[in-house]
Amino acid sequence: MKNFIKWSILVLAVVTACQSGEVEEPIIPPTPETMYFPPLTGSTWETVSPLSLQWNIAGEQDLFNYLEDKGTKSFIILKKGRIVYEKYFNGQTANDNWLWFSAAKTLTATTIGIAQQEGLMDIHNKSSDYLGTGWTALSATQEDAITIKHQLSMSSGLDETIDWGCYDPSCFVYKADPNTRWAYHQGAYTILQNAVTNATGQSFEDYFADKIRNPIGMDGDWFVFGDYHLYRSTARSMARFGLFILNEGVWDGNTIITDTNYFSEMTNTSQNINESYGYLWWLNGKNLSMTTGEQTIFSGYLVPNAPADMYCALGYADQKIYVVPSQELVIIRMGDDTGESNLANSGFDNILWGKINAVIN
């Protein structure tokens, strides 16, 4: 409200001055230089005008029309933590929860990093140290070769075609040696949460809440649906997590992720097969990429229209967290399925970024 009042006063002053012939062009308030973090409670969140950023507001409507036509529910752009755009479509409101789907994998990756910095886990240790022997249907030698890092990087060698989401031992079948094949395996991801529970002595949900959710003021909750462990929250909560990651694990002076090596590994190439994959984060700006459900290797950037340093959380039906360190941007998209068959290498991502660029550039 304070920002709105200041902006209104400024506009009134400019109009009055123009009418008196004192000035010829509008005055645009300066772009804030400091990073902003919203309070942990309440609905206060500072905004910044796209005009003050010298963005092209003539491109806004084309962007918003595309988002609405593609079933978008929520869309937020943060610049240095401040809201530039916050739009809700197709019956959604700021108070409504929405599923993150696989975008929530990044919550798990970040939680594991905190467990490691606290000395409770080591991602280079064999997974059976935290899941017990016999967590797979592999031989003891094959099972001992799989580490937490292999699961984080989708390079476990487990066969993803055997009941993809199942995480019972019978569903984990040998396909290749670890780190010789990249394949997006839902079950191998999901059971990582059990590893956190066993390592920390807390349920994964409680440990995540203590270490990330509550310290950055997120809302939302985890719930089980069949074989899937899903997270749901408001769009602002997703934006909080994106802002936390943009600041490399620091929230308003509180350094939550102290293991800077882990953070760097998480947001950079994790193996030499799919260059565009970190620890459950997708990476732009790499020469090669793969997608889910196939072994095709694509050349070029994951999202050609996006900045090279962007990394992102991607979920089913095009749930998105885009983080762009060079431009200090966080962009959130939640909504219905856009019709894309691929989680990564998505035409929707590229078209959307073309329309975002028409505004921010």
C-alpha cells in the first residue's frame, strides 16, 4: 500500500507539472539496488514498477494472453525479490494452493544438502547406508554401487521402465552400472525422502519444515497420492523458494545453506551424460540435454530463448520456477497442462521466454 501511495503521489505530481508546462516527460522512480525479502508472516510484499525497470510494457498483454490461453493459473516475476508482475488466471486466486508436481524435486535436493552440511548424510555414501540393504532387487554388489548422488543426478542405472513411480524393492531393477546412463526415475527420487527420514531421525516433512519451509516463510504441505509424494502451495510460496535459491541459500541475512560446494554442485552439471541436469535441477546454457521418458540427446540449450545462466525447477503440466542470477530474476508459472509431452526441451518454455524477453528487454 505504501508503494502504491508513493507511486500515486508521484504520478499526480508529474501530471500537474506537465499541465503547467514545467516538464515534458514523466519521471520514473529509480530501480531499487538492494535485494528484498518479504516478511515471514503476513501478505506484505514490496513491488517495483516495470516502468522503473525500463521494461517494455507494450509487450505485457501478449504475454498475459499467452499465459491465459495456455491454462496458466498463477504467474509471478520477481526482480531483486520485489514483485514486478503477479497475475492470476482461470479462476485461481493468491490464496489458492496448486501442485508443484516434479518441480518439488528441488525442495528435496535442497533439504538433502542441509542434512549433509549438518553431518547427517553424505551424498557420496552408498544409498543403502540410509535405506538399508535390500532396498532394491539388485545383487548386493550392484546395490552397493548406487550412491545418494546417483539418485540426485538420475544416474543410478535403475530401470525406469519398471513401474516408473514405484519404490518397492521389486521395482528397482538393474539396467546399467551407475553413472553410465541417465534416465529420469521417479521411484529412485521418491525414496530419497525415506533416506532423509532415516538419516535425521525426523520425518522428511518435519525436517523440511524446520530447515526450509518455516525459515523462509513458505506455506503449503506434502501429501501422499499413490506412489507419489507431492507438494502444494500458493504461488507466492513457490516464489519464496525461488528467491531463496536466487540468493544461494540465504534468506534476509540468515545463511541457511552453509555448504556452498553442495549448492554449486546442485545447480551445475552433475554427470557427463545429460549436461543440463544438476541435483534435481534443470540447467540452461549447456551444449547437450535430455528429457524424461526417452534416451534422445538434444544439442543446444535447454531453453534457447532463456538466459544461459538460468536454472529451473520443472514439473508435470508445466509448473515452473525459473531462476536467473545474472538478471536477479525469479519467475513462477503454475497451472494446467499446456499440451507439451516433454518435461524438458519444451516448446512452451521457449515460446514463453520469447514473450518474457519482449517485456524485460
